[in-house]
Amino acid sequence: MTLANATEVVRDRADPPARPAPLILAAPGTAQPARAAWVPRTTADRAKLAEAQRTAAALGRRVFGAWHVDPTPRTTALALGHVLSRLAEPGDTVLDFWLAQGIHVAPPSANGLRRIAYGVGPDGHVDLDAAEDLAREFRPSVVLCGSAAHPRRFDFARLRRIADEHEALLVADISAMTALVAAQVHPNPVDVAHVTVAATDEHLGGGDGAMILSGRDASVPFGGNGRTLSQRLGKLVYAAPPDSADVDELTAKAGALAMAGSDRFHRIAKRMVRHARTVATRLRAEGHELVSGGTDTHLVLLDLTARGFSGTAAARELAAAGISVTPHRVPVDPGDERAAGGLLVSTASLTQHGCDATGFDACARLLDDALAVLRPDGHGGCVADESVLTTIRRRATALALHYAPQF
């Protein structure tokens, strides 16, 4: 299987590993232009690249307790695509977690991979019984777990037992939870899953990027040719240099990992989780419906499907009021991909800026007030009185200035 074909499967996931926008009460900044890919051309360039890889890999091993670390992927989608291309064969079945659709059998992809999905149960938590039943029925070669938006923890140990029972490999996607795992406030799947994909984005303090990790299974023979799992995974940099991090990106990853190992970062990560619970408690008290009723992480997912307008439309109106949140699919979402039924809030960025519990309670009240003035337009969208949004924007600006980072 090629990397391109495997990446196609990853991009087709109903719950893609997108980065959730934080609850930042300010207008977004200007996007930076993309720079050309750096390719080593001289012996000195290759030596610098190798040293940067070794440094980032060593820090990854220390922070996550991994045996095998590949710090070269530029995105989580590329990292997952690389893992699937090395571990699955054409015609194999992949059992994945899709928050928005639940139990779902997708048609075969272009490379012949069959995708079967489990979701959440009536309580909004991961339906592991359904995952076990599907594994028993379809006998997947790879079991994927992890979500960009689900606010609850995954039971990695039980998923590993399910994978082992059916001779499958467990791949954990912790891209949305990397900071919490690094700070040891979220279960670490590195020694439980066969392979773990992590991210080094803004939550961890670095730029966009990903890592492929493996724990004690890294040295276990994989397949019939005697190669170990880590040898089978290889390194993405050798397969596709344009998709791999350059020296500057690897240095940024190393800096983020070094910071993630500090006591200060551990305290910040603990506050991220506490603040998410503060936001969830306030929103629930104001009558909002939350997926799973709360959160175990830095994420809170609101379900707007009963309000008569989509999360996509609400996010546009909220942005006009100075509130940045991310539209996202929710369980049993009646909308299509262009009209997600929920809103995703993250406490990561504002916590790193120094926002405290009082500030997050004010943020949740502001979000509640903004949603209260939105009314359906009859076509899945929503409208609001411009003067009311202007008032909310003034309050949002005041909060943003109060918690703006000081340089």
C-alpha cells in the first residue's frame, strides 16, 4: 500500500484529526504565507538534519516513555497515513472511531481497505461493546482509536485486549491530547497501543507537526520476515522528503518537547482540564446540551442540533462577536459535512495565556449570552441583531485584552 492511498483513508475519516480552535475572545490574526519545503543538498545539511532528528527523538522518548520515535511527519494525517501504509495491506479491514456517525460500514476505499466504525453509546461515552462486536464480526487488521473532538478518555487497555483477541494492531491517535499525555494528566497509550501518533501543535507549544511513537512493542517481530515493528514503520523522511519536517521544524518540535517535560507545563496542563470542567459546568447550568454531559480533557463539545441552526452557522456569527470556536460534527448529526451540528471549545490556549477559573467562567457566560441571541433563519443557518453582537464583542474585547499575553 502506498502512502498516498493510506492518507486518503485518513482524510476520509468522519472525525478527522483537525486542530480545534481555542476559546480566544479576539479577532484571529493574519495567516502566515507557506514557505517552500527545505531539502538537504549538502553533507552539512544532512548532518544538521540527522542531529535535529536525534535530538527531537531523544526528547520524545523521555517525555512519552517511547522506545521508537519518528519526529519527521509534518502533519498528523501524514503520520497516520504512513502508519497505515506500513501496517495494513490492500483488502484489510480497519476498525476506526467516528464520533459523528457511530456504527458505520463505509464502502471500500480506492486501495481496497474496508473501513468499519464504532462510535459513542447513549451516554455519549465510547461504545467499547460495539467495538468488540464489530471486531469479532469483521476481524480487522488495524484498530484505530482517538478523536479530535471527543471530550472523554479512551480505555486503551480494553481496546488493546480487543485488538489482541483478533490479532489486530492497535493504533492510538492522541493528536488532540498530546499536551495532556505529555504532562501525565491523561492516560499514556504508548506502552499499551502498538503505535501512537502524537502532535506538536500549539497545545504542546510548538508548530504544526506530528510524531510516530511506539513503546515496548517496538522490538517485537512483525510479520514473517523477522523485522521488528519499528523496522517495519521505518521513517517517513526516507519515504517522502517533502512531507517531512526540516531542520527548523524539528528544532521547534524539540523545543516544545523540552518545555513539555517541565514542572511548569505540567501545572498548566492540569489547569487546562480544570478550566474545561469550569466551562462545562457553567454551560450545562445554563441549559446547554453537551456531548457526554461533560469532559475529562481540555475540550467541551456543545450539541446544537435541537436549536434549529448548525454549529457551522453559529461559529460564523460568534466570530463576528469576537468569539472563536470550531464547528464540529456530533453524534447522530443530521447535517452534512458542510453544516456540523456542534461547537468545539478548547481551554488550552487561554490557559497558557494565564486565564484563571474566574476568567473561564466569564468566557462561558459570554458564550452563553452570544448563543442566546442567535435565532434560526429557517434554512439551517442563524441570524442575530447586529447591535447585540456589537455589545458582546465589546465584552469579548475586554476579556481578550485582560488575558492577552505579555511580551
